[in-house]
Amino acid sequence: MLSITDARSSDLPDFSLFDCIVVGAGFAGSVIARELAERSGKRVAVIEQRGHIGGNAYDELDENGVLVHRYGPHIFHTGSQRVYEYLSRYTEWYDYAHEVLADIHGAYTPVPFNLNSIEQHFDGHKAAALIDRLVERFGMNTKVPIIELRAQKDPLLSELADFVYQNVFLYYTQKQWGLAPEEVDPTVTARVPVLVGRDNRYFQDAYQGMPRAGYTPLFERLLDYPGIEVFVNLDAAEVLEFVAPDAGSDTPFAQTRASGAAFVGEVVYTGPLDFLCKKRFGLLPYRSLEFVYEPHDCKHVLPCGTVNYTVSEDYTRITEYTWLTGQDISHTTLMKEYPLAFEDKPGQVPYYAILDDKNRQHYERYLGLFASLPNFHALGRLAEYRYFNMDQIVERALELADSLCVG
Ligand code: FAD
Ligand code: UDP
């Protein structure tokens, strides 16, 4: 039986009854909790500050009965057979391949920008010449980051690069990050390359789909195992304490305490490290989002799951959830995403780490505080201050379990 206790209406957990503590009930926390319990018979306390499990993948029915993702659209895709088979133990799949159209001055254009997109925006001869040159230079079915395309000296490729940069990347990236594309970490824009091919799907991974009944039931099954107890509405900062031998600001912690008593079991932390350390070195830089929902009394409004607004509007994209989930219902709900700086205001969520060397060093300083605690593990998109997709997080959690559950 799934055990979830609301910490607002009950006593704090008695940690002496547990072997391990996991902070966060997203993919990182839920997978590692399950593995520690199932592979090693550990008793695991999962602490979640929100009132629900699922982390940022949490979904629920809105007031019109439409299944929506409360923390942004989550589309599952992976090249990892291990991850796909693992999650398939906890869900069946709705066969969905995500397609995104960019609204370029009213013209709906496939993104990643591909050979079909070229033919839509350039006349016949020019399009044929651009395609020939692209294939000649990079080969068919290759992916070319916009930064790499812009570095090409060939005049034809430069013309294409300028078009894609101006119409797909520049304004969207300015909205999303408050920076120009060349100022963000190259791995970020490389997530959406120019595709030398005709595949209109957003992802080319071997395994793609959506949990048939939604993400939240997947998490309910993951966490439903003897020995796992979930405590929601409980901030780890209220119960966990890390004690250093002296008052030096960079002195590594030497002891973990849970509800005031020493805790020697494994602690897996999947939230932001700066918050766990009471921001002693200042806030790590993050971007946040605001979501605005729009109900409609019809089956579909958009032509596909997501439209990216790459040259207009203040929001970056609109997602229509019924496309993603395949839900057969007479209503629909759109969701617009408005990016903004994370300023640690009430209700704001730090969704994206802002990747650069300086921020990475800032993060490493926090991580250094835990260097002398071999039982402490920072795992997950926030805890590792990285830009991980769900499948990468599941893979990392399974790998951590491989190392912790030996013997
Ligand atoms: P989270 O899901 O963030 O879980 C961490 C949990 O820890 C949260 O529930 C949080 O409340 C809890 N927590 C934090 N601090 C504390 C504390 N002090 N005490 C108690 N609990 C705490 N990935 C994809 O593969 N496909 C997509 O389409 C996709 N779309 C995305 C869209 C958006 C807008 C965003 C922001 C991300 C998207 N991702 C997507 C990435 C995906 O959200 C992450 O890979 C995944 O959620 C990471 O899991 P996690 O467990 O590391 O973190
Ligand atoms: N991007 C862009 N235009 C687009 C799509 C993406 O400029 O139409 C850039 C932008 O900088 C974005 C990054 O590529 O932050 C990664 O896009 P992705 O769709 O992977 O972002 P996520 O879904 O993770 O927010």
C-alpha cells in the first residue's frame, strides 16, 4: 500500500525507524527510493516539500477534466532501453511522438528546422541549392547545432544560418534566458539543432511516448513498496541539519542530523543545494517560468502539441495537453509559458540552472560542503545543477542504486 503522510497534520517522522532518507519525490527521488527498498530491503523515508509526489512531472485533471502538467509540458523520450523497460514496469504507454511548430510571422514551421522547413521558407531553386549544400557538408540525417551552422564560411550555408538564427533562435532564447543564443551554454541551443532530414518529430529517440494514465499514477506505483513512506508538505530544511567541526564557511560537514539525532544511513538529496545550505554563498542563478492556462470549449485549438513563438509574443510556447495525452474529451486547455528570472519570491520555482563556468564553480562550492559525508548523495536536475531530461535522471538514479545496492 502506498504510504503518504501529510506532515502538516501529523507528527514529524521518527527517522530512527528508517535506514535511508530521500529528499524529493520527483523521478530522482522516487526511483532511488524504490531501488533502495526493493533491491536492498531498506526502510526509506521520502520527504517532499510539495503537497504531492511526482516532482515537476506531476499531472492532474484541471477544473474541466483535462489532464495537465502543472510544472510545464513533459514529453517522455529516451534512447536507453534500460530506462524504457524500467519505467514500463510502472506504466503502459500512449504512443505519442511530439511535434512542434514555430510560428514565424504566421507561418507554422517544423522545429527542429529541417529540410521541410527550408522548402517552406525559400523558393524552389534556392531551397534545392540549400538542401544540396547542407547534405554535401553534413550528410543526410545529421543534426547541426545553430552555433556550428553559423560558423560556416560557405555563403549559402551562412544565409541559411542567418535565417534560422533570426527566425527560430534569437527571440525565443532572449525570452527564455534573457540572453542571446551565443551567450547561453552551447549545449542548450544544441538541444534543438538544425536537422538535415525530413523527420518532423521534435525528438528522434528510439523510445517515445506518454504514460497512458498520466505521470502521477506512474509515481504512485513506483513509491508503492514495503518500507517506503512518503511525507509530503515537509521541507528537508525543517528536519535535516548538517554539522561542521568548526565555524569556517567552507568547512565540510562532518555529521548529518535528522530531527536532532545523528543519522548515519544514506541520504539522497534531489532539491537545490543552495537552499539546503541556507544560501550561505548566495543564491545559485536559475530561470523560472509562469504558466497561464486557457480553457476552450472545443476539441483542439492548436494544430499540434506545442507551438513555439520564435519571433513574436512575450511567452515562449503554447502547449495543448490533449495532443500530448490523447485524452478524448470535448474541452481543451492551452498553457502559455512566460520565462522570468528566479528571484526566490514566494511560489517561484527554480526550473532551469543557468549553465556557465562561474555558476558551476558557485555550485561546486556548495557541493564541497558535503565532500566528507560519503553517505550524502546529490542526485537530480536541481541537486546536480544540470539540464537533465527525465530519462537521464532515471538512468542516473538507477546507476546510483547500482553502486549503493551491491552485495
Ligand atoms: P524534480 O522533478 O524537480 O523533483 C525534485 C523534488 O524535490 C520536487 O518535487 C521538489 O518539490 C522536491 N524538493 C526540493 N527541495 C526540497 C526540500 N528542501 N525538501 C523537500 N522536498 C524538496 N524532461 C523530459 O524528459 N521531457 C520533457 O518534455 C521535459 N519538459 C520539461 C519542461 C519544463 C518546463 C521543465 C522545467 C523541465 C522539463 N523536463 C523535461 C525535465 C524534467 O522536469 C526533469 O528531468 C525531472 O523532473 C527531474 O527530476 P528530479 O527528480 O531531478 O527533479
Ligand atoms: N530554442 C529556440 N527556439 C526554439 C526552440 C528552442 O531558440 O524554437 C532554444 C532555446 O534557447 C531553448 C533551447 O533551444 O532554451 C532548448 O530548447 P528545448 O525545447 O529543449 O527547451 P526545454 O523544453 O527544455 O525548455
